[in-house]
Amino acid sequence: MEEYMAKLSTELNLALNTNESERIKALDLNVGYDSFIGEWELIIKHTGSLEELSNSLGFSYMELLNGYAIVYIDEEKIYDLATANEILYIDKPKKLVAEENRIISGTSQSCMSFLFTEESTLSGVGVLVAIIDSGINYTHPVFMGKNGNSRIYEIWDQTVDGNPPIDYYRGTVYTSFDIDKSLEEGMPLETYDASGHGTAVASVVANLAPGAQLLIVKLANLGSDNFPTTSSLITGIDYAVRTAMKLNMPLTINLSYGNNYGAHNGNSILEDYINSVAGIYKLSIAVGTGNDGISKRHSQVYLGNTSLSQVDFNVGEFETGINLQIWKSYSDNIDVVLITPSGDEIGPFSQFQNIATYNLTNMIIKVIYSFPNPINTLQEIYISIIPKEQYIEEGNWRLYIRPRSISSGRVDIWLPVAGSTSSELEFLNPSEFTTLTIPSTATRAISVGAYNQRTLAYAPFSGRGYTVSGDIKPDIVAPGVDVEVAISGGGYGLASGTSFSTPFVSAAIAILMEYGIVLDNDPFLFGEKIKSYLIKGARKLPGYDIWPNEKLGWGALCLFDSFPN
């Protein structure tokens, strides 16, 4: 069975070995499970056709690009699915968190002022920009064209049942005809943006690239805690790519959501999918690096063959459940002990055990020491702390890491991303770097951090590199402090976060694509080539002698200097 278990992600493996009453109280273990019908929504990587396997096991699926699919399957059939030769890897959805801290400032600092002169003809015409987010207030004036029609090509609202896109199972599509008719007749469509995040993000693109067409995907939330998931994000990306291919338009995708689940080396299934689709069409994907720069959610230790390492973390009041991910080289053999604030000693967890359950007075602690899997060279130890009632124990928790045999010695530990738990959850000895959220560590993404456009200084909240595998991330930074954005309820306001630096880069990409692809100055100006041009044009901010660096990557966005010579 071990070879089939390796096809399951660590978190899915643990979820399947945890009863539903406990999973519900855990932070992430029940994400993707529909308790009403006993069915999981899973992300799979496969080879060949799934039709025969689907018929024999009785599951439904939604085929995506490049050998990926979303599968809807009864819980008791998942292990049978894993034994099939067609299946390469199976993962469960993860929560995503918006990367916000809640006239566009930063335009001149980004060398984009020339776009608004009488001499400029570049505005993103002929380019499709996909905003995959929390939806949009399509009635806001910022999304209207000069002719009074909407600049939105289509909205796919994954949360409204009724009329999904062809080959997709969820949601409703509103075409430009539907949107214009609604605006003309004053009859609102069912789609809306409750948080306002997607409207704000889209407004940055709309202001800076007023000629581009917008493709809006409102992400579905799975479960009762109102977070979108990686499975809904993957289907949104898939839909955007297929739509652009159908229209034969160059595409830039804006992703201003992220999480901490993964090794931060670019090898989660979400990043694997992004890297895969980035090479099949004339597109570029801009991803925010998140706002965990100073959230103290990452700790790192280097082990010798005999040294015992201690990692402390604080849990505040009213924490309803957390998890920790410990990532290490498979060549290293370590034991891990967890100490609760009241002194209970849990462990040691070792590679000779797979799943362990510890039943304490007020908590259940589940631990899985994973096997290597087909998409990641690193090994994970996953700890889920689940309350028996409402809250886990507050106070100072402690990890002891004991080496048995060491080759690499690097151990990285992540707590959940800021925004998914209380702000009092933090390591007491955090690492300053590798605080990028996933999927910004994807190799082929253009990863965007934030800086303060008024002071020309790094924004301390912005996720910092490099990746665990040493890749240079962020690639570039853009204005992300007090950016003027459209408010979903009407008017304008200020917002900060890499959520709002990322659309600066998405708009810049649309302008470059119009120049290169639409106007035929460079038909291959997309993907890694656009990333190279943005890096070439990046401005070096004051106060740093080493470039690239972990905070600012190659420098600040400067569109004018990023055009081909």
C-alpha cells in the first residue's frame, strides 16, 4: 500500500485518517469535503483518459489542461483511485487568503506616466486580463468604456448556480451582452463582490491599461469559513487560458491570493499546474508574494549531526485550530517532539511511523510523517492541533528537533498564512526570509512584491525570498502602500498589500503584449521573455548594495525602460 499512499498529499492522507467530527474542528483538514453527500473535491494529476476509471469507480470529473483534473469522489473510493495506473498524484483543496492589509498612486514611480500623454497609443488594446479573485462590482464607473459599454468581456461567478461554462461544473457565466443589458435596463445581475477585494484589484488594471478587456472569475468558497480554495483557483486559471485561446488573444492572469501550504520550492500541485500552463500559450501570470514579511509565520533551523534545536511559537487566545508544516531533505533523519504550554510531551515523531494520534485532555494532535511524493523532493511532517471543544491551548508551545543522521541539515517550518488565524499566532524565533506565499514561488510566475512608492522603501509586510530551492523571488516589486482603488460600494479609497502591487505588473504586461504581440513588434513577447524585459527595466531603489535581493528582487517596476531596445 505504501507506493499508493505516496500518491496522496500529506494533508489528504491525514484527513482520510481523521474522523469528520475532528476534521471539522481542524484548521484545514475538512476543506474540500461535502458532508451532505460524503464526497471529496480533489485535484489530480493523471495520464491518459479518466473515462473508463470514472465509470468503474463511479466518480465525476472536470478535465483541465495538461493532464490535470478536478475529481468529485466518495470518500471510501479514494484509495481505489490512488491504486489506478492513470493516477500520478492526488491533493485536496487548500484555503486561499487575500493579500491585502486593508487617480492611482505610483503611476509615475512605475514609469507609466507616458501612457496618459496625447502621444501614447498603448493602453492594452487586444489583450485579455484575467482577474481571478472575489468577484467584481461591474457597475462601478471605472469598468465602463468611452462608449458607455462595459470593458468586461465575461464574468464567471463560481458561487452562483445555473449556467456554468461549457465543460465546467460550477457557477454561472455572464457575457458582455448580459452585463451591458443589465447596465442599460438597471436590472442587477446576481453576481456581486462582497469583500470588495476583487473590485479593488481589477480597478488598478482598469485604470492603467484602459484598452484591455477584463475577464473576471469569482472564486467559489468550500465549507463554512468563507475562504476560496486552490481547486477553485486552478479551475479559474484553466478557464482563463481556454477563453484566451478561443479568442486568440494574449493573456495576462492576475493572482492576488495565496497560502503557506507547501515546501516553498515551487513544487506544490498549484504551482506545478501554473508552471505547466505557462508554457502552452501566449500568456504571463503575475502573482503577489503575500503579506507575511513580518508576520513571524516561518522559522528555519540548520542541524548538525548532534545538535538539538528548539523552536518556540506562541498561540493566542481563542485559536480554533492550527497546523504546522515541517519540511526537510529526505536524506536527513530527524525526530521531532512537541511540548504543549501545560507541559504535555508529544512524540517523538519519527520516519518509522506514518500517522500518529495523541488524545489530550482538551485537544487532539494528529501527526503524519510523510513519504516522498511524485512532485516534491522534500519530505513533510504535518502536525494538526485540533480542539475538543472550541479552542486549543494558548501560550508558549515548543518543538524540539533531534538529528539522527544529517546530510543537508536545513529544516523549514511554517504556520498558517496571516489572515487565516488570529494575529497572535507566531514563532518566537522567526526567520526573516522565505516568507513568500504560495503560489508566488512558482518558477514561471512573475512574482510581485510591494514597496512604498512615496518613500521608495521596501514595504515591510511584503513577502520575502528566496525560495527554499534558492530561486530568485520576488522577481520585481511595484507600488503597494496606499494605492488608490475602486470601492465595491462606490467611490474610491486607499489599500495596501501585494494584492494591489500585483495588478500594476499585470497592467504593465498587458501594455507590453499590445506593443509586442498585437502590434506585431515582437510576436513572442510573453512568458519568460516578458519577465526578462521587466527585470531589465527594473529600477534599483536606494539603500541596497546587492541586486537582486530577497526583499525587492531585481528592483521596482519601470515600464518605460522595460520595452525592447
